Amino acid sequence: MEANINDKANYILSLDVSTATIGIALFEDKGTYGKLILLHHVTPMVKPKPKNKMQELFEKVKIFEEEFLNKYADIGIVRVIIEEPLLRSNNVNTVATLLRFNGMISRSIYEILGVVPDYISSYDSRKYAFPQLMAVRTINKKGEPYTEKEIAKNKPVLFGAYPSDADKKVIVWELVADMEPQVTWLYDKKGKLKKESFDISDAFACGLSWMQREGIWKTN
């Protein structure tokens, strides 16, 4: 999806950041809503791969800057929203790496765009982008129905209308695809959605949710 840039407009950039792929969504701020301008991704591959992990992260940041940030530095990006890393992992090294890389990307945003990023959790990203995902569970994790009394006590939860083993990234992607039918998504040779498509749809949800949560854009 190519961006149609209006040099008199204000733009909102949202990112889903991981060390493998950075999902990118760019919106034109229309006041009460955002018009999608660009869905994109950068998958920074460092070759040859450094032995030092920190050096690899620094090189990946450079690739992101060269492939995206520097190209869009002067279009009028006034706000940047980044989805916070999901920290629920048994591997503390993975968590530490995600936090470091997120901080590096945040610094690049500030240095190149002059914008201090805002952040949103993955939970809030989905909750505020798509309020319809909040629902009361009527079945338990075993697929057994709750009684009416149990249902009455249950509070709405994210993905409450879906089975507990539902693929949440696919659900979010489907909602984004329905909202933006003009988008051409990424598929592999077998016709299966590439992982990058989910990174991109998460970036879309991230920006939409923050703006709607803050009451700047009207809720869908």
C-alpha cells in the first residue's frame, strides 16, 4: 500500500515493534477520525549476523531508519504511538531484549522525527480499537456452557465471545481487513497469510486504539 502524502496534513504513525519485524501504520488525522494512508513493515535482516546481540540490535535500528523513518521524516508526523512489548515470558533474556529494542526505536523516533512517542498495551490496543471484542463468556475453557447464574456474574472480557484457544492475531487481522478492504495483504506461496500481515494489522490497531481511547477520534 503506497502512501498518498498531503504536505498540509498532520500524520499519526503507529508501530508494532519486535526484533523480527516492525509493523507500520500511517494515518492522516482528519480531526474526528483517521484516514489510513500506509500499511507497511520493515523486517531488518543484518548480514553478516554479528556475534554480539546488542550490535545486531543497533544495526536493525539503522535499517529501520534507512528503510522507513528517514523517508518519512518531513511529511508532518505529529504523533507516534508504539505498542508496549508483551512482557509475559518465562525467558527474562527475551523480555530484556524486547525492552532494549523498543527503547532504541523510541530514541530514533525522537531524534529523527522530533516526537516523543506515546505507548499503549496490547490489551488496550485491542480493547479500544475494537470495543466489540469485549464480551461476557458463555462457555468455559473446556467448551462447556456456563449456567445463567454464572453468566450473570461474569464481566465482559477481551475476546469473550470466542473460544479460549482462538487465534487472537487472526481475529484482529480480520477486523482490520474488514475496515480497510482496499489493503493488499501479504501471503506466502501456499496462500497462507505471512506473519508480517499480523504485525501490520497490530500496528493499525495500536494507532486507532490510542486515538480512540484518548477521545480524539470517535469510537468505531
